[in-house]
Amino acid sequence: MKKQFAIYLVLASFVVIALAAVAGSGRSIDVPAPPAIGATIDDFTLPDVDGKEHSLKSLMGKKGVVILFIATKCPVSNAYNQRMEQLAQDYKAKGVTVIGINSNFNESATDVKAHAAEKHLTFTILKDEGNKIADRLGANRTPEAYVLDANNKLVYHGRIDNSQRAEGITSNDLRDALEEMAAGKAVTKTGGAAFGCSIKRPA
């Protein structure tokens, strides 16, 4: 009987330790709510991968800008590399600039520069140390898109499309929004839940 009780105590101790470990490693970080559609986004300045500072205003296209929160290690973000680069190429001529922001604390500017070269990403990528801009915009996923019109008004926030696999795309949410904005029309579908890896904020 005493032996059984001792075994129960040992097992209970293991359970308590395991639960404590899970609780410690899985501590959630509160992410601020994103601005509402129609909100004006204040100008900000971040360095690129070479340390050169860029303001949002300086990167703004004639018709607007797409901000993409991206990562170097996230498989979902990486699945979108070609699509994001194609977006940048397609909409540059239509007056819309695409910029990337990397807010992951565990991915250095050197990592981001090497990744961009390897994946042939030619659009400007900024490094958000301390995830200040990710917090300001309530960004939580990679990839996650924000579209601002020429007046810095948020007109779309969410996913790029509905499928990580290109062959599964049935809804080109971001492209549809950009086509409407570039044509001077109101964006009819202003969002779709972004999916991907979480932005790695320091605990």
C-alpha cells in the first residue's frame, strides 16, 4: 500500500512539472488590436537590411502601398515568396508599392538580406526591431497584408489569398483589393483572416 502511494506521489510530481513546463513555454503575448478599416496610419520610419532608414511616406506609391509582414524561416511565408514578388512587379506599374517588414526577433537583418537574395525578392524589406510597427498595426502572422491608399487610409487587412498551395487558390483577396484601389474604386472585400506562422516577439 505504501509502495503504491509512493508511486502515485512520483507520478503526480511528474505531472505537475510537465504542466509547469508547458505553461512556461507557452506563455501568450498580447498583441494589440489592428486599426479599423478606414483608419489613417501614421507615417513611420524603419531601416532596411543594409541599415538605411526609410519612411513609409518615401515608399508610398502614387495609388498606395501594400505592407507585407514576412519571415525567413516560416514555411507558409516562404510558400508565398514568388507570389509576393509577382505582386510587387505587377502593381509597381499601377502606382502601388509593395514593401516587406520582418518583425521576428530571432531573424537578424543579415538573415533577412540573405533570404531576400536567395529567394529573389526585389521589393524593399524593412527590419522592425522590437516589433514596434507590428504592434502598432496589430500584426500577428507571416504573411499578413495591409493595404493603404494614397492618403494612408487602411482599405484592406488580412490574407494574400485563400491557399498556401498555389494550385488551391480560389480567392485572390489581396489582388482583388489592389485592382479596385488602383482603378480608383472602393475596396469591396476589406479582409480575410491571415494564416501562417506567428510573429516571433520576445517573451
